[in-house]
Amino acid sequence: MFRVLLTILLFLKTILLFSADDTCSFKVIINGEKTDLNIFSIFVMPSNDIKLQIISDEKFSVHFRDKNISSISKEHLIKAPSEKGLYKLLIASEPSDSMLINVFVKVPLSKMNGEFLNGYRIGKYPEKPLNDNPVYAKPKGLIEVTEANQFTNISPNFTLSDFVCKQEGSFPKYVLIRSKLILKLEYIHRLLRSKGISLTKFKFISAYRTPFYNKSIGNVKNSRHIYGGAADIYIDEDNNGRMDDLNKDGKLDQNDAEYLYRLIDEQHTKGEYKEYIGGLGKYKRTSAHPAFIHIDTRGFKARW
């Protein structure tokens, strides 16, 4: 019975994904991240604990791996599967609201053969965190991307494929994504739509970069991109390869990137944005790429 219910709920969620609101009537805190998105993702090591707290007075049922965990408790400690892969955690309120959390169990970096993981070149991570800051710690594992899971929605407006490194290579590929980066991107997405900007989804210049690829393009070795906490984005609804006319002055130029930069920078003083403090940079159009902005979740303010 539950499998039938889950199938129906997921089908309805797919249909309504881009036509309905992206949020639920309740919030959860999962592995330290608070969200009300109706689709969210976490990335865990095999057999690690998943801490879930539901913030609501409503009644809920919690389902994981085809099992009904509880319909009473608002706090759960769930054991992640021991095998890599994508697993579904469904939180359903009575009567109809629900949140789907994708649980990606990562592949340990201990399985690497030299600089390669299952034939995909990763390169070498710095052994010590930059300035002993834990956000620059070497990851313990990476998310496996396959032909089957690459277009999984990790949130209402982003898919796993958005974050994959631009380097050449066949499947499986590997990626690192911080859940906080997803939340920050969705926050900005919602902000821009509230400002009347036409936006279905961002275009990505770059999100995750393997240390190998990051080095090959001459970037700094401690780039936030190699830690899964950065994205270079622009808005191009008409698919002409340039940042859209965001400031509505009838021109496609650097002022549009400046406008986007300022909108995001203004959030720095707002309380709800505090958890998303990080880097913000703007880049001019070149023959290789359009104008874009960089955002990251380093935990302290940086501007360029």
C-alpha cells in the first residue's frame, strides 16, 4: 500500500513541480540544515546517522526505503544505507502536504586508485584545510552520477547534472555538493522572481570542479568549487549565450551582471540570509563565457 502511495505522491509532485509553490507548510532541520523546500537533498557517507527534526504541530508520517518509520515522533535518528546510491525519504503531513528528501550515499575517497575513482579523474585534494577552516577540509566521499540519476531534482529548481564538473569523461562521474549551496541558490532564485525577473532556472558556468580540472584551468588550489560550495551562474532565458537584460535598460552589457550582483549583495544585512554568508564576485563577458556572478558558502563575507 505504501509503495502505491509513494508512487502517486511522487508523480503528483513531478507534475506540480514548476507550476506550484516550491515550499511546504512546514519546515525540517536535517543534518543541521533548515528547509521548507518541497524537494531537498542531503549527501552522506555510508552508514552515517541522519538527524531529522520536523518543525510543526501537524501530524506526520515519515517513510524511508519503503518503510514507515513513525507517524508520531517529530525527531528521528535514521541510519543511512551502507551502499552508495540514491534513496528516498518522504515526510508527509495530514492531509496532503509532503516533502521529498533525496538521500545520496557517497562513495568514499578511500576507494580511489591514485587520482582516479572508477576511471574518473579526481586529482588530489589538499591534505590540510586552508587556515584550519573546516569548510576547506578534504571530503571523505563524492556523489556518484550515472546516466540514470543525472537529472534527479535535488531541489525544486536544480538537478544533479547542474553541478557536474565540465571536464570530459564517461559515466560514472563524481560530484560534491553542499546542501547549504542548494539552499542559497534557491533563496536567490526566489528573491529574483520576487523582483519580477523572468527566471525558470540559472545557467551554470561552473559548479563543482575536481581538483584535477580546477588545476588544469589555472584556478587557485583551494577554490570553493572543489569543495562543492560554489557556483558561477547567469540568467539567459532566451538562450542567446548572454546575460539577460536584467536592469531593463534595453542593453545587454556588464550592467546586467552588476545589477544581479547588487541584488544579492543587499541580502547581506538581512537576518534570514545570515546562514548563507559567503563569497560574491562578478566577472565580465569574454570570448569564452558570458558575464556571470560567483556565489559560495564559505561562511564569511568575501567580495570581488
